[in-house]
Amino acid sequence: MASTETVLHLTGIRKSFGDSEVLRGIDLEVAAHEVVALIGASGSGKSTLLRTVNLLERIDDGVIRLRGEDISDPRVNADRVRARIGAVFQHYNLFPHLSVLDNVTLAARLVHRMPRADAEQRGRDLLASIGLADFAGAYPDRLSGGQQQRVAIVRAIMTGPELLLLDEVTSALDPELVGEVLALVRSLADGGTTILMATHEMAFARDVADRVVFLDGGRIAEQGPAHEVFTTPREARTREFLARML
Ligand code: ADP
Ligand code: MG
């Protein structure tokens, strides 16, 4: 893999909370246009890993490179890095006191200095593309959880981030709302968005991810092409995990 094709490159990432080491030396690369799924039991470190990439957690050791730039250097401006990365989490992604359109356009306008008219045009186009054009002026509480997560995803891609981080974006949703969110993620993946996502949706990971990374106790226990990890896992721990999940 040529280095220019590598969007995210993690080497030797370690992170402790108090006495508990949550990430124990993570090496991981995500190539341009690749979709990588992080799987693993609750507490295995998936969210912490995603949060370190977004500089929401400071790492204790290791290096995080975004397109070759060491973003784990403490002198780096975290806001400037986050402006290059889209992120959507499990809960509470939208500002309740802002309209859907303002939610979608706020960062584009304030952080990326996109003129309001351009931001609103793009925001409306994106909302239309997910069937929510009529909700542009509504407040988030008028939307279902699935609609809110789709708006959050659209907001995250407003300015064409170099990397999209998704942390269990469907796990707080009622089952009937999961499909519409996964369909949007799938369409972004098909469109070439580079995605690193934690998910407990195993069928989705198998279908959409190019590569699956199994975290166990803060270490990568196994990784490989999705079809291989799911059909012929090499490690006993992976087999046990999948047997519980599938
Ligand atoms: P996952 O997303 O795979 O469920 P997490 O990354 O959320 O795992 O958590 C990994 C471990 O780190 C868990 O034991 C969790 O309790 C702990 N942890 C996560 N965030 C914090 C924090 N801010 N302070 C203390 N412990 C934390
Ligand atoms: Mg988590």
C-alpha cells in the first residue's frame, strides 16, 4: 500500500484510565476509500480507539497519522484536525435547539467558513438525498431516532471529511429504524467515503466492510477481509465472540 493512499495510520497506541489499560498497543491502517469495521465485546476499547483518532482522548503512547501528519503531537491544534474528520456517535448527536438545517450547516459555516448560501444549498441537497427535505426547518425532536442519526451522518459529511468515524450509530435505535441508517452508511461506503466504524451489526459489517478488526481487551486479536474473518476466523477468541453475536 503506497503511503499516499493511507488515510489513517495508528502505531503502538496505548491508553490507560487510571490503572486500567484500555488500549494495549494498537497498530492499524485505513486506506483511502476503505471501510474498516471494529468489532469486539463491550469494553474491548472500540469507542476509546475512535475517540483517540478524533483527539477526544489523549493517548499515552504511540503515533496517530492522518494523511501522514502526526496528529497525536500535543502541539497540534485539535479543532483543525477534527475539521478534517467526520464523527457520529451512538447518542445525542444533534443540537436540540437548532433546526435540522442549522445542525447540518453549522460546522460548515463556522469551522470551514462556507458561505451561508452555499452551506444551506448543500445541506438541503443532502437532506433531500435522504428523503428529509421537508424537515429542514424542523427541530430534531420532531424526527425519529433513525432520521436524527441520518441527519447526524449527513452533517458529518457536509464538508467532505478525509475520514468518517462511526461509533455504534445504530445501537440506540429501535430495531425497525436500524435499516435506514445502515442503508445510508452503505451508500457512503459505495460512494468511496473512507470509514472506520465500530459496530455490533455483524451482518452489516460482513456485507459492507472491506476489512474487519476484532478487538479483545484493548488489543487487535485478529483482522482480515470481512468474508475471511466471519467465515474462517483463525483465533479461538474470534470464534467465541462471533458465536455469541451471530
Ligand atoms: P467499547 O466501545 O468496546 O465498549 P470502550 O472503549 O467504551 O469499549 O471502553 C473500554 C474500557 O475503558 C471499558 O472498561 C470502559 O469502562 C473504560 N473507559 C472508557 N472510557 C473511560 C473513561 N473516560 N474513564 C474511565 N474508564 C473508561
Ligand atoms: Mg463503545
